[in-house]
Amino acid sequence: MGAQSRHRTPLAAQQRAISEADVGRAAAQKRGGCATTGAMSEFPGFEPRSVCQRCRRPESVCYCAYLTRIPTKTRVVLLQHPRERDMAIGTARMASLCLPNSELLVGFDWENSEALKRLLADQERPASLLYPSPEAVDLQAAPPKEPITLVVVDGTWANTKKMVRSNPVLANLPKLAFRPTRPSEYRIRREPKAQFVSTIEALTYVLGLLEGDPGRFDAMLRPFRQMVDNQLTCKAERCSPRSRYKSGPKQPRCHIPIELRTTSSNVLCVVGEANAWPCRDLEHRAQFPDELVQWVALRPFTGERFECFAAPRLPLSPSTPAHLNVDEATLHAGESHATLLDRWKHFVHDDDIVCSWGRYATTLFVQSGGYLPPLRFDLRLVAKDQVKRNIGTLEQYYASIATEPTQTFGTGRAGVRLGQLACITRDFRRVAGESLDDDLDTTRE
């Protein structure tokens, strides 16, 4: 229930608003309690599990015997996100089965929901949304004096937040909030924060405050606790070891592409710089697209280098010289774009392995008419795949692996970045070599 309840989400495609509580109650009444079904199977010899149509759980873990119906002055409207509808261990349906004065609706877009409009139109029970926000009234400090219609959103925190934000009919309702007096008992799920509780636990707290009798609603937690215990029991019974032999510690896998592990002379690191107007300057960005003004390259295992400035053909952005750490005179004194591309053709080889940080520079170079060999690697993605975490900027990742000061292989910021790229490619080779040694040691053992 928003920030104060736990919600779980398998995907359901449809968004519709129907009354779930009445359907479940009618099915249960027809069979005198816990209605069951066993679907026919297309597979010979397969015996499907019987499922209770009231709680929608397998008969072996049905919690209907623990349900207690508790009448309330408060009308409860449960709005369930479609992705929560088929969650077997959800608690919104359980709560609706305990509360005869409740409605369970499934959907996301509530602006045109006639069912919700009808429920919110009750003048004798003005509607309030149970949802944490800065303007929410603390129920412990100031509970309403008259009966209300309590609207409760059911889903993950992200889904309920989006649901409320996307539906003014919900966002504009007066909001109520509460502080749980004890941690959640929903032990089969991990909570993002200690104060988060499940939907049925939230209703137990809140209805106790609204109705002035907290102890009367503790019975709602009996089926909830039984469901949790059943899940933990099933998990314990099924979690048997697969083998009596203990496996040794797993060696970390090397995710560095084979081309960067086995080749040397044709690895080519490239860095490009652009004359680019700031993103906030929309007028100039619309008139003057980014243009290539510097291109540097290095073969880190042979030492061959390339550097060329291309004089800007468009007005120079005032921030470009400082951003590139190159003076304005050097930029304007650069060669023509045609000369840069011609020089590059004589330097690059068709079998070169192009390595860059991100794809902005290589994309801009190709858009400017430059040629790049087909085999290219974004070292940012390679590094992220190898360490399995957020790696930050080029400078941040380089600082995390560097053992020596940065070598500079060109003018300005591009030369510094080229040195950092060269260091990263050599580090990839080192990591790949260590991984190979570990594999050989494991094989010998």
C-alpha cells in the first residue's frame, strides 16, 4: 500500500475494474464455503492441483478456514494494480474476504471508472486515500470523527506511486497516513524499508484507529500468518541439497571479448571532440549541430599515434575551448575536414579493433564522413559487464584501476582520455591473463 505496504507484481496485460469481492463470495456461498476446481489437462496422467475459488490458493494451502468477517462503519475500496492481480501471496484479496463492507477493483486508469465514481459519491462517507505524502493527516494524531470511505491502492511502491500520479481522481483526494507500531510479519518477502507493511497489515492498523477498537481487527492477521507459515514450510521441504559433494569456490568469469584478449597490434583506441553548444542553449543547438573538431587515436601495444584538429565550420561555442582544454586559436588553426579524413584513411587498417568510451565520438566521426573498421567495442559496456556494477565516468573507472599517473597521448582533454583508454585496454589484457591462469590451475588440480 504505497510506501507503507508490501506489494508483489507478476505481469497482467489487461487493465479493467471489476468487483472481485462479490465474485469470490458468491462462489463460496454456492459450495457452502471453500469452492474448489480441478481443471482438465491435455496431458495424460497429469493430475492438476485443486484450487480454492474463494482464496485462489491450492487446497493444500487454502487459508479460508482462518478468515473472519468483520463488519465496519468504514467502507474500504481496494484499487489493485493489474500486475498484482494474479500474485498468489498478495493480501488485498485476503483483506476483501475479511471485510464485508469492502470492494476490490482491478485496474490502472480510474478517471472514467463508473464503479469508482459510484463508491466515491457517498456523501455520508467522504472518501480519503490511504497514501503517505507531506500533506497527509496522521491517523494516530487526528483520526476522522465520522465514518469515511477509505481508498487503498495495492501494488508495488513504484506502481502505486505511478497510479496515484496518473489519476487526478486519486491524487486530489484527502490523504491519510500512519506509522506501524511493529515490523511487518511478511517474512516471505524482503521489505525495502523497515516501516513497510503488507496491505492487510496496513488495514489492520488503520481500521483499528478509524473504528476506535484496534484489537477487533487482529483476527484479520490469522489467514495472513497462516499463508506465510505455509509458504515457509513448503520452502523448507523443497530446499534439499542437490549433491552430497560440496563444490569449491567459483572462479569469477571473464567477460572481456576474446578479440581484446588475444590480439595486440591492431587494437586501436580513439577519442573524438566536438564543437557543441550547451544543451540548455536550445536556440543555438537547433541551428548548429555538433561537429567534429579533434580526432586522436593510439595503438596501445605498438605506440602508433594519430592526432588531427579540424577547423570548425560553424560558429564556435564559447564553452568549447574550456571544455576541450584547447585554446581557441589552436582550434581555428586546424586543418580542413577533408584533410583530416584523408590522413585518417592512411592510418587506419581494415582489421583494426576500434575501442572507444561510449559511442558518441565514433558515431559523430562516421556522420562526418569518416571510415571506421566494422569491429568496434564500447569499453564502457565491456567494463560494466566485467565488474557487474555501475562504473561511472571514464575518469572514475580509470581511477579505480590505475596504479600509475595518466600518460598523455595528445593535446588537451582528448590526449588525457586517450591515455586512460590505453590503460584500460592493457588492464583488460591483464585481467584476461589472470583468468586464464586460474582456469589452468583449476584444470591441473
